[in-house]
Amino acid sequence: MREPHGCALLCLSDTTGAASLGRALLESGMRIYATSGTRTFLERNGISATDVEELTGFPTLFGGRVKTLHPHVFGGILYDRNSAADRAEAARRGIPPIDAVAVTLYPPPEIDVGGVALLRAAAKNSASVSVLSDPSQYEAFVAALRTGAISQAYRRALAAAAFERTAAYDARNAVELGSAGTTVAFPAAGRVALRYGENPQQTGALYVAGADAMPEQLHGKALSYNNLLDLDAALRILARAATTERAGGDAVRAAVVKHAIPCGVAQRASAEDAAREALDADRLSAYGGTVAFDAPLPAAVARILAPLFLEIVAATDFDADALALLTNKRHLRVMRFSAALPERLERERSVRSALGGLLVQAPDASAEPEHLRVVSRRVPSGEEWRDLLFAWDVVRHVKSNGIVIARDGVTRGICAGQTNRVSAVEIAAQRSGQGARGAACASDGFFPFADGLEAAIAAGCSAVVAPGGSIRDKEVVAAADRGGIALVFSSYRHFLH
């Protein structure tokens, strides 16, 4: 074995993969320090390790609660290898360099202190230290160690993963401690206080990465949990999909949202026309809704909105006269947001709770470009293509099963959340009325049978877009040809569950 040229520290409550990691560390010439339980495991597997007590000069204290919290440990992790003064001080104090740290935190209900501190220290000094916070990282690290491919970028990625791990660990502990009382404790960092949660008897909080992530509230009552969900949904609708053609190149889009579901979306040359048509798409549902525009609002739009009961009006800016009109309504929330925010929201990961944990997913995009292909005998006209693309852009923001019927750049009927696609088409068509005649219909998922498409044909739709992929696609295409409509299949699906 080569002479050790650095040290590794292993403090593992979960020893999965630790034997392979330990062997690779020794092969690389590193000396391994380990807490007592980890050292025992390693030695049973024929891997030489030194108890961390020999490094600290202190025995484990207080039933194991204090093992690694010592300057010889943290100094070895944190000192700057590029600083002559730091190197001299480490040599004078007998502090060896710790170049790799592997920690798996105590599982609940125990609360780990030393392990979290080790991960943070190693992540802070990622310029020199590799930090492993999960056994799933060991295989790639061992491969990099053996090939000498541990780059600065790789160490930074490991550090980011460690900070994510400690942040999630702290958040879980905060929730566990808070839930022991009568109310849930919300950590203060990054928190925006809310009026209440989904219901008045529930508390709630919003956490944002920075002040620029939150639209500016210019007027009105404090925001509630539901207000923010509606605002988020409305802003996302303003983000144009890559396939969407903007009418006239500079069209204004207006979106009316209720219960996080769009009930009217319009794209017009002016904010005034967009406002009027988006509201007219479903005046009944717009009551108590949120309205958002991807342009500044003039007084003419404020005069349209002021007589209505709305929860939020959001825009990129407001003329002085428009703001004066809207702020006459004492409770109306008036929000100003950056023009770049809608597209930014669409590029971010989505996070929601499930089974007491967090579900995280990438944005609704793919490395493969979306492909739209005409599968019917009839090809859409230019106007039909514009409406198909517009409806397809809106339906990705409608909860499944989602259907959007649109004509002339305005939604005529929207249905969300149905448990079968036929009913979703029928409800959207009912809401469209005569507006479905010659309109485009978009379905967020494929038609499992021809009956859903046939309902769109019966309503008067002349063009339909949906994902392909049903085992009965041929039957659906045949129904489109019998009905004389244009049918387009997308390579994407846009479920919003």
C-alpha cells in the first residue's frame, strides 16, 4: 500500500456501499478515520481504519452525541490548501488534511448534529474536499477516484447535493418539532407570511429563493395560500410555448383563472381587447377570479375590470390612471411582476407534497423537440393551425382530463379535472355554445376511444390536436376522416395532475 497522502473521514449510520468505498480510499493512498461504529464495520470487511478519537484526542462523549465536533476534524476539512499561512498553521497544530468526507445522517426520530456540521463544512470547502452525503454517490466517486477524474466541477456538484440533503433534513426536523404542538412551525428563512392556508383555520407560508421571485403587491389585502396558487397558474399561462404563434407578433395575452384553472384566455393586439374577450369567454366563472396580463395595463382596461369582483389583477405594470381606478377597490390585490417571470416559472422544477414527503419533477419539456403531425386526410387551414397551437398551449395549464376549445385566439370552452375524456369534451363544448363551430379542440391526453373525438365533432369543432399513443389511434383517425375534420397528433403529452 502506498503512503497515505491525505485523509478521509467516514461517519455512517447507513453502511450501504461503505466497504467498496473504503477499499477504494485505501487504494488511493488515503488514511481513513472513522467513528467507532463505522470503524468496526470497515475492519470486519478487512479495511484498515483509525478511530476518530485518535485524531481528536478525546473519547466519545455524552452517549455518542459528541464525537467529531473538534478543531482537529473541522480544521482538517476547512483549512485553505492554497494558503501558505493555513498550511503552516495546520502543520503547527498537527492537523492532517481531510480530503474526503462521507456522512449518512441519523434516521428519524434522532436528530444528527455532528453529521450535519461535517457535511456543511466539507461542502463549504469543495475547492479541496469531496463530500459524499448518500450511498448512491459512492460508485461514481470510486470510479472518479481510480481514474483521477475528481474535478472542481464534480466536487461542486457533490457539495450542492450535500447542502440539499442538510436543508431537507433541517426542514423535516422543523416540521416534526412544530407538529408536536397545536400549530405547525414554519422556518423563518425565505418565508413570506400568508393570510391563511387553503381554509381560514389553516396557517400557511410561502418560501421563495429571493425577493425578485415574488411579484410586488401594490394594493389590497394580504395574500392567502389559494391566492398564490391562482396567481402562479395565471402567470404560467402567460408563458408562450415554443410552438405558439403570436398574432401580429406583439399580441397581448390575458388569462382569467379560478381555483388554479383557466376559465378564459385571449390573445389580442391590445390589452383592452384581450381583457374583454378573456372575461367574455366565461363571465360566470370569472367571478372572484384572478386576471393576469403580459403587458402594462392602461386605464381603459382598469375601467373594464373595476366593476367586477376579482381577487387579483396582475400585470407587468400599470398606468397611473389605471392604478388609481383599481386601488379604489379596498380589498382587490394589485400585483406587478417582471415580464420575465412567467417563462422563468415554466423553466423551474415543480415541488409538491405527497405521503408526508416531497414530489419533485423537471419542467414540462424534453431534450427531444415536440413533433406535430397531421394524421387525418384533411389538413388544417392556416387559421385552424393558429387556433390549434393556441389551444394546445393553453391546455397544458388545465388539470387533467383537460379540454380546451378555442377560436380566433380566444378560448371558448374549457373543462378540467374530469375522470373521463368524453365528459370533459362535452362540458367544454357546452360552455362554448355556438363558439365551438369551426373551432379547434385540444386534449391534454390521447383519446382512448373514438367517442371523445366524436363529441368534439358533434359540437362543431373542425380541427383537433391531441397526443398520439392510444392502441385505438387508427379508430380515432378513422372517426376524424368520417367527420371531415383535421386531426393532429403531438409527440408530447401535457397532463397536469
